[in-house]
Amino acid sequence: MYKFILFLLLYAGNSFAGSYWFSLGNITHNFESAQSNTTAGKKVFEFAPVVFLGARIPFFFDQNLTPAIGFAKFFTKDNTSKSEIILQYHLAQYLFGGLDFRYGFSNYITTISGDGSAITLNNGSGTATFYAPSESKKSYTASLDLGANFLVSSDFSAGLQFSIMRFLSSDRRRVSHILTVDYLF
């Protein structure tokens, strides 16, 4: 799959001048569904920087293919390390006044590793012992994505994307969001 995304990115560069974009942003998983503190507050934002490299390839009518590859790094509060590679397969539809509607699918390849140590966490009325992984493990998740990008100038845009993770599962479905500032070149 990496090869397919890289092919599309290279194809865009060879076929259409000025069709790349580079993004810096932040990703938040389990938006409004995970408890974020001891007073039962829901997670709205978590610090997890993300970078993307993408391309804009004319497709048909006002549609563009906008494939991208990204990397996110999470800062955990326990003895684990978490990072993600994000592969996006999106279409973009120009709406009006510099606003693009984006939709498509993504694959998230999440790597979690740890030192195998025990962690004591609150579990409601008391505490429980959980264990950090003792080796690196990968998981693969698909998402259905909806978002928008707003052109701020000829070189910059800002984006907001909502991803419905595990969108086919009625009991494990969760929402994530990605906020970005994009440099167009």
C-alpha cells in the first residue's frame, strides 16, 4: 500500500506542477468518547503532532484525488510509546471561495511498544494493575473520513478532518479529528 501512495505522489509531481502539499497538525483519537480526567470529562483534544505529505491530482469535473501519507507521534502517560502511519485515499470537491470538501478512506498503522512494567490506574471505585507491552505490536484500522480545507493564501490552507474509525463496527466505532496547516507547493 505504501508503494501505491508513493506512486500517486510521484505521478502528481511528474504530471502537474505545483500539486504537492505538506501539512503540520494535531490528531485526537476517541473524540468525545474517552474519559479525560477524574471528573468524567470527555476527551476533546490531545497533544499528538502529525505531519503529512500529499498530492493533488485532477480527476474529473471539479474533483481531485488527494492521496497522502502521514506520521503521528503520541505522548503517553504510562510506560508505552505510540506512533502511527496514516495512509489517506481522499477525493476533494471544490465548493466555493477557497473551500474544498474532502472525503474518502484512511488506513492507520499503529505501533505500540513498552517495557513490560506494571501500571496502577484508577478504574472507577478503586485501582487496577495493567501491564505495558513488553515488545512492539502493530494494529491496523480503517476509517471513513469527512473534512474541509480552506485556502488562506496561494501558499497556505487550513484543514479539519473527522475520521470515523472502525466505521463498520456498531460497538467499536469511534471518532477522531485532525487539524492541519498546509503548505502548498
